[in-house]
Amino acid sequence: MTRSITLVLAAAALALALASPAMAQSKKVAYFAASSQNGFNQATYEGVEERAIELGYEAEIFDGKFDAAHQYSQIEDVLAGGQFAGMIVAPNDSVGIAGAFEQVIEAGVPIATVLFPVGPDLNTLEPQVPGITATVASPPVAGATLQAEAAVAHCADRDPCNVIIIIGAKIFAFDNLRLETFEKVLAGHPNIEIVGTGEGWYSPDASLKAMQDMLQAARDVHVVLSNADQHLVGAEIALEAEGYTVADLYLSGGGAAAIAIEAIREGRWDATLAYFPKTMGALAMEQIANAIEGKPVTNAINMDVSGPLQAMIDKSVLDANPDFRGEWEQ
């Protein structure tokens, strides 16, 4: 009789493990990068991994290849494999990925989004898909408005003030929203003219080519406004090749990469809108661990106010914080 009871209990335990693989592998968390080759995504993963180790978890990165369909399938495949107790996603398609999130939530696996909310409204951090564990992000319009207003202030005494805009890519909803915000703010000032708009694809090389093309038509450029520091790396090379003294222009990027922090301190660039990727990843990992362990979870974390410094970083901010070095390279 005792042996029969033992066998029944063992079979029940095995069935439970097979039915709930996430519970069986409760110390592994998957990070789905928009692209694992992208420096910002790599830094976010560093934050996830470091905090995971501190909390007693393992982390693994998956390469989304800047391909929304590929990332969607990745999440489905990892969910089906049942090896991960939680997931963190840097979405390539913040709207289309919602279906994958719904599958994960239905399976009872905690899932967080970083950098962008998941859902049709990119400016709200509250969960738009019921059951999302946490959104750790910066509302795009708020940040882009800060950048554009700083450019307007630089242009105040110049007429005309010629501006070039470099965004990531128009296929991304969040980049279109940033571009629209830049254009809307600048349009309210008749002395400002947008003389070129290009796509940098978060790559210095692609940005160099885009800037070279725009400089063929745009002359006497005064401002380069971008959502990514990688874009300014390429733009700076193109501007210097055309004979510009970059320090005389106003250059604003995004991400607070170490290379941007150095350029601002040296006076070559003027500002960067910080997203603090390592801090972002760490905060997301904390919420996933809290959810796994049944602890209270913070569903919405605004990175504009949750980083080590204020979101809009210029030389005055760096002078007041001489030890800050940036959370990623580029």
C-alpha cells in the first residue's frame, strides 16, 4: 500500500512538472532584445543579467534581429519550450507584439516590456494588455518634446535656423511618433526650417550615409536633432567631411551612451535624452522576480524620472555629476 501511494504521488509530481514547466524552471528569465547586436539592447540585458544574478536567477538573451515577426515567433517558441519562469521584451512592434504577450499571460508567466509600452498608446505606461507585469519605459512624446524645445531655445537668435532630423526608421511606430513630435514643436517657430529628415537605423554607418545624402541638398546646417546617439556618431563624421566645425552646431541625441557623455563634456555635442538601459533592465528584472515570488509589483516605471540623473542631459548636468559615465558604449 505504501509503495502504491508513493508511486501515485510521484506520478502526480511528474504531471505537475510537465503541465507547469515554468514552475519547474523557476530560476530562468528570458530577455527578448529588439536586436542583440544593438548596443542599447546589450546594455539593457547587462542590467537584466546583473540584477538576475543578485536575486538568484539566470538570464538568457534572444536576438530579435529588428524583425517584428521573428521576435513574435521567438516568444511563442520559448513559451512552448516551458523553460523560463519570466520574460522581458524590448519590442520591435509595440502594437503587433500584444498577441504574443497575451499568450504568455494566459500561460501564467510574468512578462515585462522595456523601452516602449505594449499597445496602441505609446504615451501611457499603464498596462494596455491586461496582465502585463510591468512597463519600464519613457513616453516618447514627452522626451521628444524636451529635445525639440531645447533645439528651439538654441535657434532663438538665428533666422533661419536649419535643422536636420535623424530618426531610427519610419517602419517603427515609436520613431514616427518621435518624428511627428519634433516636427510639431519646430513648426511653431517660423525661424526654424527642417532641411532634411533621414533614417539612421540605430547604426553609425547607416547614419553616416543618410547624413551624407542630406548634406548634398541641405546647406548651412545649424542643428542635428536625433533620437539616438548612434546616429550622431555617423552625422558628426559627415559634417566634418563637409567642412563644418561640429562644436559650432547644436547636436542632440538619445540614450546617454558613454560616447555621447564624452562628446558633451568635450563640447562637441550638446545634449542627449537618457533612457538609462542598464537601470531599465535591472528595474524590469526586479518586477519579474517580485511577480514570480508573489511579492508586490510596480506595474509602471517611468524612466524619465527613475534614472540616476534627469532625463535631458547637457553639460550643466554633467558638470554637476562629474562621476557619471553613461550606461552603454553606443
